[in-house]
Amino acid sequence: MSTTFEAPRGRIVRVLIAAILTVTCVRVWLGPGDVLPRAAAQIPDSGLQRKKMLDEIQRTNRLLEQIHHTLETQTIKVRVESTDKTKKSAIAPRSPKH
């Protein structure tokens, strides 16, 4: 007669769960490893950021001054076209009012 020892299923499941938990705990303890490169923290240079922003604002103001000067001193011809393909009309150019 041959006798075999079979462990109950509950015990096998508990051992597997314990093994998975152990591997998970070890993995968490050791960290993610060098799979992904770590980001190096950089200290932002707020003075440089502010200077760049002010330079852009000044550039925008200069462009707006040029547009304003052009609108004030020159006659501009404007042609308006309808967005409908069936209607095509043009408006005569006008000089700016002062």
C-alpha cells in the first residue's frame, strides 16, 4: 500500500500568498532600482525668468506702438469678403477718422 501525503489546498494558497507578499515587501524595501532615470531637482532662476518675461513684454509693447503709429498716420485699404461662397462683396477703402 502506498501512502502519499497531500497538503490541504488552503495551506498551499496561504504559502503562495505569503511568498508573494514577501517578494513585494522586499521589492518595496529595495526601491524601484535603476529602471528609470531619476530627475535631478533644479533650482529655478526666478530673476532670469522675470527678465525674460519683461523683455517679451517690452517687445510686445514696441510692436503695438508700431501698429498704433501705422494706424494713426497712414491710410489703410480694407477689403472685406463674405465667408459665404455665394456672396462676394467688397467695401470701398476708408481713411481713419480723427
